[in-house]
Amino acid sequence: MRSRSPRMTMAAVTVGLSLLLAGCNGGGKQADKPNLGKGKIAVLLPDTASSSRWENDDRRYLAAAFKAEGLSDSDFTITNAQGDPGNQQDQAEQAITNGASVLLLVNLDSGSGAAIEANAVRQGLKVIDYDRLTLNGAASYYVSFDNVLVGKLQGQGLVNCLSAEHPPPAKPAIIELDGSPDDNNSAEFKQGYDSVLQPLYQSGAYVRAGEQSVPKWDIAQAATIFEQMLTVAGGKVDGVAAANDSLANAAITILGDRGLHGVPVTGQDATIAGLQNMLAGDQCMSVYKPVALEANAAAHLALELREGVKPTEKTAPIRAGDHDVPSVLLTPIAVTKANIKQTVLRDGFRTVEEICTGRYLALCRADGLT
């Protein structure tokens, strides 16, 4: 059973991280921080296909967080496995050879991730699971968002969008497009949105018209899988619970090909494409995960492990298969067309220039984003 964890507000996390950074004697100057520890910090990202976040968001925020902690470019590395577990294993071994003392891992699956972590720990490294939990792994800590809450926001967001339609559909038919079955996060997202949707299915208020996982979050497979489910459902669907914005976009493309525009679709990661789909009326919501806070928390924790000091972060135990892992879980935020300006734009996570391009410029103006 999943252990409960504290939920932190954005304000509380931001203040806390600001204090942590201020306590490092400011300015991110390595000369001001005599005890930074030894060895490099190596970040292993998973791919560029499952979500644009890894290269567009996590890379830049992690690099900025390390530098704010006083590290130079030579003190850390960030590599991407491009979806290949063997490549990620090679990158891990290369990082160890090059003197890494701390590993931040976003696994491609728990099996390959656990092997990477076991090898790293045998060679004296400390490991942090970043964003994705490695079941039966050897990580000392886990830093992520409350993934069950992410799913709950998606489920409730879909219900809200359907309820807002005029008139609301009677017994809406829902297709669930789940994430990769070998990603523990996918199971938690599904746990979250099913906590909202399952009671509606059971009562007969909603109908589950189809559900399937998308192996490796593969977008081409997602389109094929969704099209097959839509065909089995007789071409009728009133809402789509898609696990992230990339899967949502695949579903929206198929819906558009069939002339089914405006079907409420959920998402996650507040990608540029997801936000543009919302402006166009083809995606009803996404989930914004302030990656800067996640990167800052992970970077500070990595510095503490590198220095050999006891981490100061407030944690809660999360079950990782056969053991508990001390975990820092941050709070996600639901994003709709109505609060884009108050969330992702306000925080600088996305910019007007990124979103309001081409045909979306007029939509941005109509919604007051420019």
C-alpha cells in the first residue's frame, strides 16, 4: 500500500528552497562554499520521446540548480539515454569511471534502473531516484511530485470539463490512455484518476469505453492504440483520460482526423503543445509540475550526499517494492485555459513567445495572454 506523504504548497516549497540556497552563502560561488564534497554529480535522463520535459525543462533547471548550489560545469554531468536501457547503463558506468559520487536517475524501467543503482552503490556512490521511483532499487532518496494527486487532478479535471458542457453528455463514454506499464508513475497516475472515475463507472453515471497502456510512452503506438479503442467504441467518445500531454496530443490528432474536435482530453506536464491544444479547445486541462522546485530539491539533496552530511529535507517513506525510500514529494497544480497566466506564465515555466505562435497568436489575444 502506498504510504501517505505531506503535501507542500508552492509557496512553502519556494520559501524553503530560498532559505536553503541563502544558507549556502549566496551567489552560487564555489569559493564561498569550502565543503562541497568530492566527486561529480551525474544525472541520467530517460529519453526525448515520452515527454518534451526531460530536455526542455529538467535539463535546464537541474543545471541552474547545481550552479546555484556552487558547482561549476565540471562538477556535474547530464546525459540522456534516448529510450535505450543499455545506453543508460553505459552512461552510468561512464559516470562512475569519470569520478561520480552521486547519481540522479530517471529510470527507463525499474528492472534496468535497479541494476544501475545496485552497481553504483557497490562502487560507493549515493543514488537519488529523480521523478520516477525505482522498485526494488538501491536509491537513498526519492524526489518527485505526488503522482497520485497528479492523477486525481486529471480525473477531477475531466469531470469538471464534462460538467461544463452545454448540455453535459448523458452517461459520457470515457477512454483511458494510460502511461507505460513499466513506469511506476503510470500506476500512480491511474490510481489517482480512477479514484475519481471508478465510482462514476460503478454507479452507471459514466461508461468506460476503453482502456489500454502505452508501452514506453511511445507516441506512435499511442495513436494506434487510441484509434483501435475508438473504433471498438463505435467512434463515440465523450472524454479521454490521457496520462500526459504527449499521449493527449496523439489522441487529439486521431479525434481531429475523425472530425471530433473539442472532446475533453486530460494531460500532464503543461507542455507547449498541451497549452496550445487547450487554447484551441482540443485539450481541457493539463497538470503543471513546477520542475524548478523538483530540480532545486534534488540538487540540494545531492550536495548533502556529496558532502557526506545528513540530509535536512523533510521526507516521508514511500514503498519501493521490497523496502521504503525516504521521499520528498512536491505538489502539482491543475492547469486549464483559464489559469495559464496565473500558473505557468507567472512562474516563467513557459513564455508567451513560446505558446503564442502562428495560429495560436489570435487565440492568445482572445484569452488575454498577450
